Amino acid sequence: MNQTRRSKIQTKLRKTVIGTAERPRLSVYRSLNQVYAQLIDDATGKTLASAHSLKSTGSLSVKATEVGTAIAAAAKEKKIKSAVYDRAGFAYSGAVKALCEAARAAGLTI
């Protein structure tokens, strides 16, 4: 199977980054124009909360900041205080970093 660089990194990360009900996995996906985030409980395989930037405008970093605050607000509603950050093979810079910092600023412990 021909794997890309990102999928190889993602496979390595999934071995160590595991989400539970108390501390779910904050999974991030970044496309060229949008940013998506999910809080996932790997024990049951269910998504606890999600946020996206489909209705946001501005640069990708601005959209990521909005998604970070939205996912932190959704986590507060579900009474989740901390999460494990899963960057899904993306480099920790730009939109991926902006989302993480915005979630931390909104009160989510990562």
C-alpha cells in the first residue's frame, strides 16, 4: 500500500494518542479552505462534539481560531475539561497551531 507522508505520521500518532470519555481525543483536519475538529471517545468509537469553519470567513488561521473556541465551548457543554490533541499528521504550525491555542485560551486543557 502506497502511503503518503501524512498518513504514515498519522498512523504513528494513533498508536500513542488515545482518547477516553474523561479525556477525549481532539482530532483536527485541515483542508486548503476549511478546518474541522472533533472530540472523539476511542473506547466507544463515538464523536462527542464537533465544530467546523464552513460558515466562517477570513483567512484559514482566523477560521481555525473560531473553530478552536467553538470546540472548547462544545466541550464545556459536555463537561469535558481536558483533551488529547491529535494533529493527524499535519505540522504544528499555522491553522493547526491557531486552533490548539484558541481552544486552550477558551478553557480546554490540552
